[in-house]
Amino acid sequence: MTTKNAANVRLSQEEWLARALDILAREGQAKLRVDAICKALGVTKGSFYWHFKNRDDFVHSVVQFWGDRFTDPVMTQVTQMGGTARDRLKGLMHTVSQGRFARYDVSIRAWAAQDPDLIAEIVKTVDKRRLAFVGSLFAEMGFDRTEAEMRARAVVAYLSYEESVLAKSSRKDRSKMVDQFVQAITQPDVS
């Protein structure tokens, strides 16, 4: 990251939040202290306080930004897709995987475990939205409520960790694994 002269840098709130997610993923939550992040971004504390009331407001904003930026566009795109519910599920999984929409999930979830009061509630709300959306696809495929919920949990978990677990796999291999996962998760239980 290139550091610029603080006098010449004017970051929007969105830029602050996007860069904060990058710092979180690369260096961990400890680097999201006001002093450390200002130094990393080459800006003054005044810039920070222009956009955020305090650190709690900043933390809340970062996690909310993650939830909105990496959930809503995917759900909108999948909703607009044609085809069957299975086709849309496959489209959702490829969109998340190829678009790297889950690249911050592991970092956010680890942070939530360390700060349950401030962060975990937002993560829980985002997870509810994601689970409800994916569950609705399984329900549309004919799975009962319990089956749809469990399969939705498997999909959300797979997508949340796929980025880190398969980081060294080629795009082609990851795509193939997504297809295999969709094939397996959409099969009715025959036991």
C-alpha cells in the first residue's frame, strides 16, 4: 500500500471501511486501533473523527459495511437470475467464489469471537439474512423446513471458509469443487 502525505489524502467513509477490511484480513484486529490505522493509511486522526464518532462507531461501521457490501449484491444478482432454484444456488456459489465475496468472512468471524458485544450481533444478523436466502432456494427445490435450514447452513459455511481453505487452488479447480458441492448438497436424503 502506498502511503501518501496526510495533508493530501481525503478518504471517503467507504474507502476507510474498505481499507479497514483489508488491514483486518492481512494483519488482524489489533491493527484496527485508531493510531495504527491512521498510520497505515497515511492520514491524521482528524480524518478518522470526521467519519466516525469513536472506535465503537468505526467497528460497527466496518462490520456493517462487510455485511452489506458482501451480501446484498450477491442476493440481488441471484434473485435476478433465471432458471431453477438449483441453477440459482449454483449461480450464487459461483458468484461468491469467483467474485471473492467471502474473502473477509474468516477475519470478521474471528473478530466477532473476540468482541461478542459489538461485532457478533451484526454477524448474527448477516448470517440470518444469508441463511434465509439460501434456505428459500432449498425450500423452492422441495426440501422441508428442517432440511432446507441444514443445507443452507452447509452452503453458508462452505462459502465462508472456501476462500481460505482453497486459497491455493486454481480458479478452475475451485469452480469444479463448487459444482461437486452443489451436486452433493442438492441430492435428496435417501436414508
